[in-house]
Amino acid sequence: MTYDIDAVIVASSAMKEAVNNVGDSLGLPNGWLNMDFKNTASYSDKLVEVSVYFKTFSNVLIIRTVTAEYLIAMKLMSGRQYKNDLSDVAGILWEHQKSGKAIDRGTVDKAVVKLYGEDAELPAVSKKFIDDAFSSGEYEKVYHDIKESEKQSKEILLTFEKDHPSELQGDSISSILERAKQKRDRDRGKSGNS
């Protein structure tokens, strides 16, 4: 299950209108098809090379998908602690483990290099997360833990945005979140000591 579908649309505004019409007719939320995907950290020009043909609709719309290791690489490169990037990674690892087709670390590392190059560096939070996940191998527990952490991070950022409108910008989100978590932990420590 997903909240949106990332899409690279190389067509006219008629396609965007069609996307909106489909969303309206199916009661999908605005943005159900993420057309800004090319502007995110997870996007790579190499996606076309690694994607797999799925289906063509009306001789116009070609659907391609990516396999699990590339989806994991993309989610790790994005590494947003307030969305579902890291829980998606844990969920994919967990599902593959349950099906007897576990994904190993080497496969993920190769996917990162294929998409982003030899010099690619994952965000620190993603690197720590994937190191810890593979080290424990308890993907179900990792999934539930990170899902709760993402929920808390989102709540922290929503509160911050309410208290400090217009200060929450793309580049500042991680540092704001880290400082807010540290403050929350300090405040909890103080109330626990009383």
C-alpha cells in the first residue's frame, strides 16, 4: 500500500489533466500521482535502465516498475524521517524475508551504486538505519519501531510548522527535526527527574 505513486511524465498538460480526472473519479487525494518526483533526492536518470516494462494502456501510457532493491535504494537516498521512506524499506525487507526471498546488503549496495554512482553517499540517517536493520535481521521489529519514529517525527514537524510558519524549508527539515527531538528528549529527562 502506498500514499502516492512516483511518476515521470514526459507528455503534455493533457496527461496531467487526465491524471487529475482519474484521481477525481476514483476519489484519490490530490497528488496521488507524484509528478514532482524528478525533483527529489531519490530520482536518478538511471531509473529507465533498471526499470521493467509492465503494461501499456491505450497505446499511450507505458507503465514501468522497479524491483525491490532499486526501490530500497531510492527510499534510502531520500531518507525522510517524517515520511514512510525508512518504514517502506523495512517493510520491503520484511516481506521478502517472509517469502523466503530475502534481500541481502550487497544487492542493496549494488542498486545504490547503479542508480547514483560509485561516489554516492546515503544520508547519515539512512546509512545508520540500513546498517542497523541488516545487522539485526529482525525486519518486523525494525518496521514497527521505525513506523512509530516516523509518526513522532511528523508530529514534531507539524507542531514546529504551526509554531514557526514559513521556517520549515526542504534543506532545513532534517536539522530542525534533530534539534526538536533533542529538545523533546531533554524535556522528558527533566520531567522524569522531578
